[in-house]
Amino acid sequence: MEVENQFCNSIGEFAFSLSQQLSSQQNLIFSPCSIYISLALIAYGSNDKTLKEFQEVLKFKSKNQLLDTIHKAQQILIDEKKTNVKIANNVLLGISDIIPEYQKFISQVKNCQVESVDFKQNNNLIIAKINKQISDLTNNKIQNILTQDSFDNDAKMILINAIYFKGTWNKQFEESQTKKQKFYTNDNKSKLVKMMNMTNKFYYHESESYQFISIPYKNYDYCLTIFLPTDKNILDFEKCFTHSSFTEAFNSSIQTKVNLTLPKFKINGDQTNLNQALQALGLNDCFTTNADFRDIQLQNQIMLSQVTHLAKIEIDEQGTEAAAATTIVMRKKSKISKEQEEIVMTCDRPFMYALIHSPSQLILFMGKLQKPFQD
């Protein structure tokens, strides 16, 4: 399994850095791809110190490289012959003096609707229209991503990205094999949950600290990868869970007969304000009046106000359905093992997972399962 598109490394590095910042959430689901594309859309219009911070966090050297990354990611995800993934971008502009070069850039982004709006008069209409578009694209999984609290009259620009995935396992779990078994949590407690089971050939790898498995969807372009820590402490594992360890496991995996036990689970993530997490990664200038977006607006009077994200995932015997949406609000500046040997992999304790495009290793969704049940 070789990496076909090295540009995905930048998204991968960003994914794992952000995962560390979100590790306090017990059940985590987010879309690195959605967040990265959204940030990249505004990073292209940044300059000076603001641009340097984006380069450090998003791992790109030049704006041309950034544009190439967006285009290649879109090219992977937007495949007319396959319907696993849907993606859409919306850019709402309340800026009259937008730089022509930036306007040309966003017009080149596939599946991107650009619309000029008056944020002082049409807030309710804007909210209703965008929410319906995102809800329709994500099969009603993501609703009300924009609210009255999302922006005020000082809003100048809003960027929205939504991603939807629905995939059927290449070999489905038999419902008759789903049994209630104990799932052990970090606090040494356990609870009976519905666990699916099958024996099949999977791409598999193990080390002293984890078991890794790749579960393919039909057409093999996409797969769900799982990292199951050897011990039961997921929190310690997260600290050393990096993009390099992910790629090493993926590239080292071989087809092996595995008896896999996996819980059915559903995570309805909360709408998360990513401002603090992104600032911890190094994006500080763009949230202040020092923000330099002169390559978007001639007067350079805008700053990043709020980045929010909402994602959901559901895994059962048939396959996986996942959706995510990211919104960015820009506002007027103000102070504000062995082949063929059967291996047993029982995911009866917290684990990390990532839903990826196999040929490129582009990470669409990523997260952690600590409790596949409600207390």
C-alpha cells in the first residue's frame, strides 16, 4: 500500500495535530479534510505573518502548493463514477472590494458556490438557505450548522464545507453473528454492547503497542482503519499516536486472516468551536486585528472570527454513514503478523479510527471510541 499522493501528508499531519487538541472528548468524530479545505480557502488570501502561521499549521510552502492540494483533494473526492462521497463548498461574500486574484482562486475550486450577500439585511434568508443545502447534501445528518449566533452585522465573509460519506462493507457482517459482549472503558468498568463479528482476510499489522486493521468498503477505494491499543489506556496511546505511526502501519500491513470483533456504534458529535484548538496549533494572528488578509480584501479590514465543526458517524453490519460540516466566519476587524494464520482482534476497549481514501491515504474522518453506549 504505497502513498500515491504525497500532498495528503499535509492533511494527515494536520489531522493528527488537531486530534491531540481534541483528545478531551470521550467519543470523537471530526473531518480533517473538511476543516483543512475550509482553512485553505482563507489561507490563500493571507499574507506576511498571518500566512506564515497558516503555512506552519497546514504544512504548505507556497500558495501554489496550497491550491494544488485543494484541487487534488477535490479530484479524489469528486468522482462522478462513484457515489461514496459528496462534497460542497459555499462562500458568502459581503466584501465589495475583493481582490480579483482571490475571486479567481475561489472560482476555480470545484463544487464551490460563491454568492454576494448583505449580512446586515438578509441573515435569516442566508441561514435558512445554507442550512437546507448542507442538510440535503448530508442526508439530513448535519442540520442547522448556521444559527443566529453564528455571525452578526459585522460579518464580511462565511465559508462552509460539507462532506458526506456512505459506504457498504466489501464483505458485510452477518447480523446473526452480532452478540452482546462486554466493552471495557478506561475506568475499569464494562458494559454489554452489540458486537459484530466475522472472520475474513484483511490488511493487518501489529506492534508492541497496538493492532491495526483496514476494513474495505465496496470498490476498495475507501476503508475504515482501526488502531486498537494493546493495553486499555487509550489516553496514553493518543499521546504517541502520530501521522508517521499511522502511515507506517498502513504501509506495513499485509493480507491476513483475522477474526474481527467490532462494536456497532454511533457518534453524534457536538458542534465544536475550533478557535482554541487552532490557536494552540499556532493560528493566532488571523484571530486578531493584526490579521493580514490583504490578498482577499483591498482595505485589509477583516479577521477570522469563528471556526465551528460538526460531524457524525454510524457503523453497523452493512457499512458506514458519516457526515461533517465546517463553517468559518470572517468579520470586520474589531477587538474582539504471519500470512494465513488466523489472528484475533477484539475491539472490546477504547480505540482510534480513521476513514480514508486508500490509494492516497487522504483522511476524510477521524476519531476515537471510548464509550459505545450512553451512560
